[in-house]
Amino acid sequence: MLSRVAVFVCLALILGVPFLLRPKLDATVGDATKGGLKLVIVTPHVPQIRDEFEKAFTRWHQQVHGQPVAIDWRVPGGTSDILTQLEAQYQSAVRNGDVDLTDPKNPKIAPATIAFDLMFGGGSYDHGRVKAGVKGELLAKDGTKTPYAVPMSEPAGFTVDQLDAWFGDNSVGAQLLYDKEQYWIGVALSGFGLVYNKPMLASLNMPTPTRFDDLADPRLFGNVILADPRQSGSVATTLDSILSNYGWEKGWRLIREICANTRTFVNSAPKPPIDVSQGEAAAALAIDFYGRGQAQAIVAPGQKPEDSRVGYVDPAGATYIDADPISILRGGPSPELSRRFVEFCLTEEGQALWQFRRKDSAENPTTDAGEMGPEQNELRRMPARRVMYEKYRQHFIDQADPFEIASKTLPKGWRSGLGIMMGAFAIDNAHAQRDAWAALLKARATPDFPPKTLAQMEELFYAFPITTMPEGTVLEFSEKNFAAIASAWKKDKPFFQRCEIDYTRQCRENYEQVIQLGTQGPSHQ
């Protein structure tokens, strides 16, 4: 009996502590529980971003609209968790008859049908899924089925003049800054590059990396950390940009070599920069604000960010720059207040939160409302508006200009191949791949190693598994055949699962042959 009571006491503590530690709302912004204006935002953003935008928006709203407002943040997890939760709410609304499907192009949902007002954060790919919404069929009593498609976001409704004033040309590299129909609006920009440990690189006699190719350098064998693209959307985006920029043959070859240098694969994008900073690896792929944020997190008191032992670089011309948007959710409680939040995020004051130093640095410009910049947390992210780079770049912590470095290469549509193939040739065969890579590197470094044997090792190491399609045809995994193979994966889940198993087996057998051939040194000629 006592043990059961103890279990309940521990459970109460676990559930109660987060509420006890939750920061109290500032008295000037109103209390969301007492009928004041309240905005409910679902987000994957870290606490530092939430804190700075809450303080700044509530202050701005009081000044501009004369009313206090409170923000109720909901953080169920990453973007995939948020999308799962949103899809469940909208599917439920459709089943309950809360969605007017009279106009299929513009389904109507009464305000407060959905729990959240806004989705704030994530990539344009994720917000594109919010726009695509939920689809299905409604079954009538007579047995007839009516298909439906309900976007989970709705157009923000800003004027063309407003958008032009905020953004000018709707592009950064090959990507959009906002959805043309305004289903999502970019308020920050994300870059994807390299994070590195300066002392470790020096110990390996390596220069500062500047290109994705540098992660394939044999000197980094066992000194790279990667996140699993099956679990990290940002890393999948980075790898997709490598494929698109380098092309099918060179791109896949480079990814395979980076994987072969990898010490371990982790399950989330924030972890590689942390591991690099702790000396677990010398370099990693990273989303820019995780890399820069970790570099800043470990600086000593009085030390400048650029003097941190951790560095971050965007490979110029090959860096995929993506909008980090906001979507106004269809049927949320406060649509007009939602538009005001988006509007605030695109003011110069809102944009300054991303890249300016803390206000107590006394280095930031001022407006009629006071000094711009964050109160406590330097966010190290890139603003979405060009005007910020034109007027205020000298005040930025980081001097990178995404409009200058962004790749202009459009994604080639190969992203869906990354998870299954990297699982097969790297993540689920990590030990075998590293051993085969070591054997291949040794053979390459041996001057009189048999050329024919080396050529055979090279071919086996880089070979792709063969796909037996559902109808029995056999296809090579090639640029030409990719669309057909990927389409079959999407349509037939058991086929996809069979491919996962078969691909992993084929790659393992190839690596075993590479290792065996590596034993055939000069004396076996």
C-alpha cells in the first residue's frame, strides 16, 4: 500500500513541477485566465525565442492597439509532433460536422473550433503540409462517399502593398519568402551548414571547413556527428540541398563518404552542435541557429562569440536558405489577433529580435519606442526582411547575408530517398560501413595495391541496392528510375518495408566483400 502511495506522490510531483516553475505573466500584459486578449501559439521554438517574442509583442500591442495581451504557448514537441496534433484536431472537426464544405476551395470553420491560433516556426516544407491540410472521405447514411480536403491554415490577407514593403522580391536563392497565397509567411530565415570544434580540427592538422565536401576528408574519419534524417527534418533538408546542388552521382557519393566518416548518428538536430562543443566530434552538419547558438552558449564571460572554441559556417553558394514561417490556423480562436502577431514579427522591431545583441549592450539603434533588440537572449537567427541587412547589418552579431550566400538550385525532388537509403548504406549498417571505409582508405593509400582489386572495392562500396518492384521488374536505383521507385514506396507501405530490409542486406553484403578484398594486399598480386 505504501509503495502505491509513493508512486502517486511521485507522479503528482512530476506533473506539478512544470506548473510551479512556469514564469508568471507580467501584470502589464493581462492574465489569460481572466478574460483578457489571449493568443494561443503552437510552436517548436526554444524557450529563448518564445520569451523574447512574448515580451516584445505584448509591449508593441499595448502601444499600437492600446490593449494588453497574453500568449499561451503550446509546445507538444517538434514539427512532426505538431503536425500530428493539428491533423487530429482538423479530422475531428470534419467528423463532427464543424467544417462547412459547401465551398471546396475555401472550407469554413467557426472561430475557436480549433485550439490554436498560429503555428510559429518550422520550415516551409512543414508549413506547406499545413497548407495541404487533411484529406479523406465522408460516409453518408446511404453509403455514398464524399471526398474532402481542408487546409489547416488560411490566407493571411495582407495587401500586395504590405507584402512588397516587407519583402520586395519574394525570393531568397531558389526559395520563396512567403506563400504566394499567403497560407504561410516567412518571418526568419534558416541556413544549413557546418559546425566545428576549432581545437579538435587543429589537432587533426585541418583548416576551417568551408564546404560540405570537407566533411568527407579522410582525416575526419570517426570525427563527424550526424542526425538521422528519418528523425530530423532540418538535417533531411540539408542533405537534400547537397543532393540538389551536387547532382545525383556526386551528391550521393559525398553523402555516403560523410556517413562513412561519422562516429555516431543521433536522433535530433540540436544534438550534433552540443556534441561538437563537448569534443565528441570535430564537425557536423547543423542548422545555423543551433550551430551559432551553441557557439555562443559556451563563451567565457567577456569573450566575444567569434572567439568561441566552436564555429559555424554556411558554405557559400551551396547553402539552402529556407523561410521559417508563421501560419494562421483555420478556425483558431482569434484570427484578427493572429494577423497582428504576424504583422509585429515583420516590423523592424520584431525582426531585430532575431539578430541584434541584447539591449544592455548599448550597441543597438533606437526608435521612438526605445532601443531595438532582445531583452536577455541573443537568438543568432537571420531576419527575413532585406531592409534589415541594408539598414542594420553593422549591428548584427553574425555578418552573413542569406540573400548573398543562398543556393539558387531548386530541390530536385529526391528528398524521399534519403531516409531509406541512408538507413541502408549507413545508419543501420554503421559498423560495417566504417570498417569497409577504413579498408578502402588503406587500399587507396597503398601504392602497389592491386588496381583491379581496388576498382572492385570502389564499385562495391558506392553501389546502390537493386529494387525488385511489386510487379517483378528489377530497377537500378538511379536518377532515371527514382520517380517510379519512390512512387511505389508511397503507394505500397509493405513494399516500402520490404525494400528497407532488402536494401540493408544488400549493402551489408557489399561492405563484407570490400573488407575481404582489402586483405588482398601487394603480396596477393
